[in-house]
Amino acid sequence: MIEIRDCLGRLACCGDPATGYISSLYKGHRTTAYLAIGEIFTVERDVTRTDVIRISSAEFEIHSCKIAA
């Protein structure tokens, strides 16, 4: 499992690119998913939006930015 951080350096989720497993834990609420290649998992928290895209069985592509309040 690798740590996936948002544009502010905060932990958004953890994931395993080999299996596509993604896990996000925030304030006691856990969300999990298995991504197929090409699928997107989005984490919106406070003022950031982080998109995790599984591009292959070896890596994720991460896009993170601040969003308007």
C-alpha cells in the first residue's frame, strides 16, 4: 500500500496499484474500492479534491487541487 497525498500534503487515501485496492479513512468513516485500469476514485475533503486514476497495474496517476469554498 502506498500513501496518496493531496496538494496540501495531507493523506487522502492509501492504495495498491497491483490489485487496484483503495482505502480512505476520515473521521472514523472508511471507504474502500477496487479500481479497474482507467477508473477514477475521487476524495473531496475540506478545500481539496484529489482524483486517483489507476493507469496500470504498476502505478496510479494523482491529480489534486484546491476547490472553491
